[in-house]
Amino acid sequence: MALHDVVILGSGPAGLTAALYTARANLAPVVVEGLLAGGQLMQTTEVENYPGFPEGIMGPELMEKFKKQAARFGTTFVPGDAITIDFSKRPFTITTEDETLTARAVIIATGASAKTLGLPGEKEYSGRGVSYCATCDGFFFREKEIVVVGGGDTAMEEANFLTRFGSRVTVVHRRHEFRASKIMAERLLANKKVRVLWDSVVTEVKGDGTRMDRVVVENLKNGDVREEPAAGFFVAIGHEPNTSLFKTILPLDAEGYIKLSGHSSHTNIEGLFAAGDVHDHVYRQAVTAAGAGCRAAIDCERWLAAESHR
């Protein structure tokens, strides 16, 4: 069985940037792509905030360019997910459905997944009006009606941000008070471009087959059902880091994100690094994930160089 210098788990912006940097350092990285190869951008339509693309670029096209660039310098790609891992001894072992890999170092870049509502029409119109990131997609809804679901700090922050663009932002919340911190809730309620539908839930997303144009809202107290016009529907109920594989191995914070050592990409295990949304619950942008992938690659390269001189 071949021993690899570095195996990278995940193929979003963090994983593929780490692959590019480690490949150019002649470390011949192997990328375990994951079931959603390319990460969250594969579910995004137009990306207008990634530097270098003044006209914008489709999410899947951007990730294909990432992959081609990493492959150009010698990255190998393994499809599917890591099923089991053993970081208790070196070399590390990663098993996929088809093969077992051993590595001197591993970079975890498995990302995070937006929590979804599972509504009829939600998946159909994802990227076509339905969004899970206001910072990413708010710009597309200038002077249009926007609906936001959620009652925590994330929802407050996203709804306030979206008032910069939308003609009106309607927040739908199943209770009669927000779970958000008092200051965040007060800031939202003071915003004149926001209205709140209390004690209500969205039950369906509707559209013309190409884009969504309305949502169905049900009042939980009186049973009233009505359709609300909406060019954009933002689900702001949080994200879940893809860390289930590491729960008993690595220190995670209360929300399940990997804790890192200081300002580096090092975990608490020598030779094991993390990059991107798997540890970052603050920024969650493609460009910050790519930067984290670069950082992890450089940390990994320097660690491997130091190891070889011991």
C-alpha cells in the first residue's frame, strides 16, 4: 500500500486550494472528494463575489476550474466519502468505499452543510430564489420581496443585511418571540423595511418552474393559509459542520466545529490540519475557505519538512 505525503478530505474551495498548494510543493496530494464533490458552490448558480471574475461565474464552473488547476500540478482524486479513519497512530489511515489510503499528514476540509427545511419546492428552487447565504446572494434581489425563515441570531443578521437590497424583508417565525439575543432582535424589529409574521411557518415554495416567485405561509394559531410574494427565500436556521466522523477524535465546539490550535490550522493531533467551513462558523465564504486551504497547505508542508529532518 502506497504511503502518501498528504491526503485531503473534501473538495470545496478549502480542499482544492490546499491541493493546489501541496501539489505545487511536490507533495502529490490525494483528494477524497466527498459525496458532494465541489462543496456547497455546486448548489449555487451565479457567483459574483469571488475575485477575478468581474462578470460572475457559475458555482459548478468555478469549482471545475479549481479542480483542473489542482490536477495540473499532480493532484489525484478519489471519489466518494471517507467511511472510516484512524488518526490514533501514524501513518494515518483513511478508508473509502473502494480503497484504503495511508498518509503522513491529513488536511480536513469537509466543510459544512446548510440546515434545510425539507419543504416542497425548496430543493427544486435552490439557487433559483432559495438561498442559505444572505452575504452570497442578497445582491440578486435588489428592490424585490424577500422572505426569511428563522428566529435566532443568524436570521436576525441575515434579515437586516437583506434590507440593503430588498424592497421589503418578511421574517417568518413559528413562535411569538425570537430566540435571538435581545440586541439582535431589537435591531431587527426597529428596521422599517422588516415585517414579522409571528406564529407562522412556510409550508411550500412555489414558482414557474424556472424561478420561485412565492411561498405558502400558514399561521399556527388560527390555521390561516396564504401565499406571500417572494423573489428570494432565505433559510436562516444555521449550518452543520460535516464533522460526524471526528466527534470522538478531535475537540469540537458546542456547535460541532473543529477547534484549532491558536491562529494556525493545526488540530490537537500532530500532522492533522483543518481548513474552511469545517472550523469557520463566522465567515463561511468561498474566498475565506480558499485562504484557509492555503494556510493549511503551508502549515502541512512545513510540518512534513520538519518531520523529515527529525
